[in-house]
Amino acid sequence: MTNPASLNVKIFADGADKSGMLEMYANPLVKGFTTNPTLMRKAGISDYEAFARDILATISDRPISFEVFADDFAEMERQARRIATWGAQVSVKIPITNTHGESALALVRKLSHEGVRLNVTAMMTLDQVHGVAEAVQGGAHCFVSVFAGRIADTGVDPVPVMAEAVRLLRQAPNTELIWASPRELLNIFQAAAVGCHVITATNDILKKLPLIGKDLDEYSLETVKMFFDDGKNAGYRM
């Protein structure tokens, strides 16, 4: 396995726990951050803006995305414009549709061409990627988050999907494709192989980075010892 530092893909940490985010901020392999309302709720965040501004006081030199949490497009726009004022490194996450399945592309186009840095999120189809590419072409920088892990959860191989998404986004050089919701460390190498610009990963996956290149015989022995020790410590008898 290649060292991830040498791969042509940026690793972003995905989370909303302050201590975990700061731990990843200390890791030079982590080049940016993403959050979402679900992660923030899980972390017990009650004041969205206060949390964001607190994080930005420390993480001020790497890209970071904060998501709108409205379902009405007018309110999404209001929230997006406010979030965009929080820092030059901030991208505003806009879901590809609202909860009624109505496309957000008109809002994405408007914000992008008015200079708002975006992260269009929750995408899983190539039609969605194509729509975003057309909407933001010539606009502000835009991350395009395709949830490869969720695609894989349905039994579909995400690798060819992501490779085609890379091709589609060439028409919009102001975009960067994000391999979102990875399920394992291997996805970092897969993302790099197809030309993804960014992969997001939660701390539990990123903490496995030291395993890259580990001798598998050694890893096998450690696993055997773990099973033995746990059985012994449990006091099992037969």
C-alpha cells in the first residue's frame, strides 16, 4: 500500500465533536473538515452558529463545510448567505434536493454565480452530478459530495460511478469531487485511483491510518492474541 501522504487525494475529517476535530486538526494528513446537522446533533450541539464560530477560531486555515438545515429554498438561501460570512475558508453545504425531492439546482446556480462557495451534498446519481456541473460552471468554487459509501450499501460498486463523476466534472474546473461516506480505509486508495479530489472520513476510519502497510502476518498474530486474551480474561470454562 502507498503512503496516503503521497496520494493525489485530500483527506477531510467528517465530524462535529470539537475534541475529535481538534485531534484531526493536529494531523498533517487532514487537509479540511466537513460537518452536517446529523453529526452536530449526535455531538450534542445546541447552538449551531456558536459552535461553528468556536471551531473557526482555531481551524482558520483549512477548508470547512457547514450545512443549511432548512427545507424551504428561500430559508436555505438566507442561511447559506449567513454561513458564508463566517470565513473565507467556509463552504456552504446545500442538499441536492429538499425533503420533497424538489431540485436545489436553481438555488445552487444562483449562489454559485454570486460568489458563494458551496458544497452540494447527498448526491448518489450521475444525473445529479451532471446537473451540478452545469449549474456551477463559471461560478465560485464548489465541492461536489457524492455519497459513495451509501451507494455501496445498496450493493452497487461505487468505483465506476465515481470515475464517471470525475469525468463529468471536467466541464466545471471550479469543482472538486468528494468521495463521501467511506466505509473503510481502502476507500482512500480507491478515491485516489479514480481521480477524486477529496475524500471525507470520520475519526474512527482516520485512526486506522497507522495500519497502512502493516505486515499481515504480524496483524494476524495480534488478532489471535486478542482472541486468546479476551477468552482468558472472560474466565470461560468448558
